[in-house]
Amino acid sequence: MWYATRASGYTALVLLSASVVLGVLTSSRESRRDWPRFVVQSLHRNLSLLVGVFLVVHILTSVIDPFAKLNFIDAFVPFIASYRPLWLGLGVVAFELLIAITATSLMRHRLGWRSWRFVHLFAYASWPIAVIHGVGTGTDTKLIWALALVGVCVLAVIAALIWRLAHAGPRFTALRVLGIAGCCAATAVLVVWMAAGPLEHGWAKAAGTPADLLAGSLGTPAGTPAATTTLSAGLNDPLVGSVVQSAANATATLTDTRDRTLQVVIVANSDGTGTLTVTRSGVRVCATSATFSNSGVTGQCGAVLATIQVVDQGNGSVSGTLATRKAGA
Ligand code: HEM
């Protein structure tokens, strides 16, 4: 479910950005023979409806999945969730603005052009709010593909807006220049905020992840009793990290590349032969501690069996996998 939340979130963001770009292009009233205006308009309308479909999946799966302990009220009343309340709340605001835009568009003929257009301008607010929600709430924000997707979405919308403002005719020149400067400034602010916030170490805590989720997902220093982490069955996640050698042992700290909030700390004895023999671990997959074998850690939490395999790559780096399955399956 959590994978579906993340996948549908990004799909909705890409479709929403494409729909905003097409909306900006249709508002320019320009029509080309090979790209007539009615084609752009119907594509804009259909993409917007598809955004709605993916958002329903996004919201349903985030509520059904037990990880963030969200309920349906959190999905409709902004800023009250216990999981990253501000950033999640912005998603709710963006979603509700989109509902207003869709509803008024479907009733456009009854509402009249002026009222419809007034509400439709909210689209411009809903898109950046959705971008900030995705970046601020998302687990995948730091991954290259996620950064690339957000980058492409932002550049496409900003480029469309600048093009629109630059081709809007001779009237209101000062306002249009101000608009273009505003677009560039907003992009710069987004980049600086991302670098100082969501891309920084410790964002999960700063963003308002509940303490029990943080304790469950972060590795603890070797030897100290570790917090219980809730793992779901069906994971097969690559781990990457580094290993620090001391005279007595080697400590490998690995991060789950699919879920950056999940870290695994493993202490192994270093016998000088290049083989790491795991002796104890900072990760516990359940209230009872895990069992150790030569190359990994296996433990059971309720019905979930987790295996962590680690390979010493040399030069201080380690890689591995975290696999979980239903016990007995
Ligand atoms: C226009 C509306 C929305 C858009 C475009 C959107 C998009 C996104 C994106 C792109 C992410 C990042 C996913 C990741 O990093 O893997 C995300 C995360 C998330 N969204 Fe939304 N979202 C919207 C509204 C909502 C609403 C109304 C909820 C209410 C339940 C919600 C719940 C979540 C949750 C729980 C996450 C965190 C998933 C994770 O940790 O990866 N979103 N959203």
C-alpha cells in the first residue's frame, strides 16, 4: 500500500503538471493547424480527470496502509494528522482546491465565465502547494529519479508560464515582467528550501514524523537495545552504506534506498580475512532480538520474517538487501 501511495503521488504530480502546462497553453488562445486548440483543451480536461483518479488511489492507499496511522478525517481536514502535519496538510489543501476547480468546471455553463475563471485561477495555487506537499512529505524526495521528476515538472510549468507571460500582447508590460521575475524567484526559493530542508539530514524528524515511527525506523548504535521496527512482508530493498573498522569490530550502517527513513546498523567482528561475521546488531525486527548468521541478520516479527544480507565492498563501503516475507511462506 505504501508503494502504491508513493507511485500514485508521483503519477498524480506529473499528470497535474502536464495538465497545468496544457491549461496555460490553451489560455493563450493561440491555435496551430497541427495542434488545434480543441485538442489541447480536451487533453487538458482529460488529464485533469485522470489526476483525480490517481489522487483517489493516493489518498485511499495512504489511509489503508497502517504505516503513517492516517484516517479519513486527516485526508480531508488539513494540518491535524500526526504524520508530518504541515506537509501532509498542504496535500489536503491542494486536493480540496482541485475538487473546487473540477466541480466548477463541470458546472461551467451554469456558473458563468467570470465565476468559473475566478475559481480556476486557484489551479495556480494548487499546483505549487502540491509540489511542496510531495517534496516535504515524501520518503523518496532524496532519490535521483524523484528529484529528476520534480525538476522536470517544475521546469515545464515555469517555462509555460514564462512563455505565456512573454506572449500576452502589449498590455500590462510591467505586470508581466513582474510575473516572469516572480516565476524565477519562486523557483530559486524552492531550490534553496529543498537544499536546506527536505534534502538535509534529519528532515524526517523536523517534518514532524511521530517519535514512535522515527524510533522504529532508525538504527541505534551497536549494543544498545534497539527499538522495534514494523516491517511489512514483500520488501526486497537494496541497502547501501559504509563500514567503519576498529581493532575489535566493524560497524556497518546501511540505508534502505527505497525508504530512506529505514536504517540498519550491524556490528560484525573483523577477522582480517575480508569476511564480516555478524555478532550483534542495532536492528531488531521484533521485541525479541534477531538471530545472526555469517553474512546477515534474520529475525521474525509476528508473521513477518526479515533477512538482511550484507556484502563488504572494500574501501569502506557496504551494500546489501533487506528482504521480508510472511513467516512460513
Ligand atoms: C494534489 C494533491 C496531491 C498530490 C499531487 C500529491 C502528491 C504526492 C507526492 C508526489 C508525494 C511524494 C511521494 C514519495 O516521496 O514517494 C506524496 C506523498 C504523500 N502524500 Fe500526497 N499528494 C496530494 C495530496 C495528498 C492528500 C490529500 C493526502 C492525504 C492523505 C496525501 C498523502 C500523502 C502521504 C501520506 C505521503 C507520504 C508518502 C511517502 O512517505 O512517501 N497526499 N504526495
